[in-house]
Amino acid sequence: MLYIKQHRKKLGISVPKMSKLTGIPIRTIEDLEKRGDCLVSNALKIANVLGLKLDDLLTPPTDD
């Protein structure tokens, strides 16, 4: 399972902003967050925008 939504929210990035930064449609991001999985190409785009490594998306964010 990917923790896209949790990492996105921790950084204060909205779905529309994530869409703009990644080039992934809003609806697709919403679907990815619900399903918890996605294409590797989309996961890489998301990880890059969030400043994470791909592996980091597999772990819930900490409360640091």
C-alpha cells in the first residue's frame, strides 16, 4: 500500500496542487489515494514532488 495521501497532507499540498506539479489529473490522484497503488511512473512523479524516495511512499509518515 502506498501512503500518498498521508505524505501529501503532511506537507500541506492539496490535490489540485499535486495535480499541477505532477501533471497527473486530479481524478487520477484521488483514485490512487483511495486504492493505495499506482503505476511506477506515477509513483515516481509523486515521490519527486513530495521530496521522497519511492520506498518512502510505502511507509506512513512520522509525526516529526
